[in-house]
Amino acid sequence: MNVHSFILAAAALLPAVVLCIYVFSKDRVEKEPIGLLLLLLVLGAATCFPAAEIEEIVITAIDKFFMPYTVNVGGVNFLYGDTFKLYNACKYFIGVALVEEGLKWAVLLLVTKNNKNLNSLFDGLIYAIFVSLGFAALENVMYVFRLGLSNAALRAVTAVPGHMFDAVFMGYYYSMWQMHRRARVVEGKLKNMHLINQNAPEFPVAKFLVLSLLVPVLAHGAYDYCCTVGTTGAMIAFIALLIFLYFYCFGKIRKMSKQDMGASVYAAFLLVKKYPHLIEQIKYLCGIGTPVADTVNTNTDTNI
């Protein structure tokens, strides 16, 4: 590698490295294993390759779908007005955002869903961010080597943090899914002990898993759509969206870091909030309290 190539690679990788270090520093309860985080980075980067192939297939299908609505001018097919806007929305929300975020989401699930290290509120966030920054780093290298250092400077404050912002949404809802899954397990034990009504509504779980994919897809799609439409209004919307994402997502990282706690403690918090009269039983079943066998009447069916 010559000096110029080294400089390009360093410039392309630096934003992702800085963001990884920043997020890692915010993990307060228990630092995640470096090996696991590196694995997530590598697998996130690896998703660039299937993403490119799948995007080409999906966008080609979208092009064919819209072909009957084009107008041929000088041998070139054009879309106009609302049809063009709809085409762009399909292209960027489905052809790009859904493909890329879907692959990152799949890596996150496959590697961490049942991983023993996922044991605190912040963990889902840091895992999602490392997957996404792995993708962003390799994608950035490809762009910078093709378009040069000026592109590296622009992408360092837009595209690379943009991928991380999508991951903040993914990681937040992914963590909520994991915490509510744990709370539901204890809730089932409380029902088996006849401490709560057997028909009591269970903690919602599936919605958080759906949101962990849906929200980043919408954020990613909106970002791409606004920055590629080419109108003044779209560019203003893009700048406003980017500013919002900076404030909201860095704020979310700081807030989740500050409020980080063990998964058992957070599950207990959710349960106590829902069943405040069972606080001691809940703490015991979550592993953060002392046995309460003397207070448990297994023949009692307490309504909530």
C-alpha cells in the first residue's frame, strides 16, 4: 500500500473508529468482550457485499415495476411528479434502507439474541452500533477510494454517523425487546405461583422486535430520500433531519449510559411498575432479593 492509499484508508476508517471508541466508553455497567465487539464489526462490514447484490436485484425489480409509467424523451425514460417521488420512496426505503438495515438486524439477532454477555440495558445499543459501524466503515472505504479525500470529509459528518444513528434506534428497541422478554419470563413464574391472575395481559414483546427493524429502516430511508431528491425543500429537510439525529441520538446514548443497569434489575423494575404489590417476590425471582417462600401462598389467585 502506497502513502496515498494509506491516507485514504485512514481517513475512511477514522470516523467509525472514533465513534466505536466513544460508544465503548459509555458502557458503564460491564464492558463488553472485545472479541464479541470485533466479531460484530467484521460481520457488519461483511454485510456490505450481500447488501450490494440484493439492492441491485430489488432496485431492478422496482425499475421494472415503474417502467410502464415512464415518459420516453430522446430515447431516455423519465418519471415525473408524484410518480417520480413514489419511485424514489420505493427505491430508498425498500431497495436500500430495508436491505441494509435488515442485514444488520439479522447479524445482531444471530450473534447476540441468546448471548450470555447481553446482560444490561446498554448492551443492545452498543451491539447494534458496532454492527452498523462495521458496515459504515467498509462502505466508507469504498466511497473514499473512488471519490477521494474531499468525499471522506463530507461522509465523516454525514453518512458514517448516519449509519450509527440508525443503529441507535435499532439498539434501543432491541434492548427493550430483551428486557421485556426477561420480564415476561418472571411474569410467567408469578402466574404459575398463582400470585397474579392467569388471564393478566402479558408484557408486550413482539412489538419491540418489530420496531427494532422498522424504525431504523424509516430513519435510513428518510435520510437517503431527502439527500437524493435534489430539490431545495428536500435539502432543507435533509439538513433538519441530520441536525435532529445528531441531538437525539447522541442524547439517547448518553441517557442510556447514565441509566444503564443489569438486565435482571431492569426486568424487576418493569415488573414492580406493573405489579407493585409483589415487589419482594419479583426481586427474588429476578435474582436480586432474598427468598420469600414464607410469604407465598400458592393457592392464592391475586387479581391485578
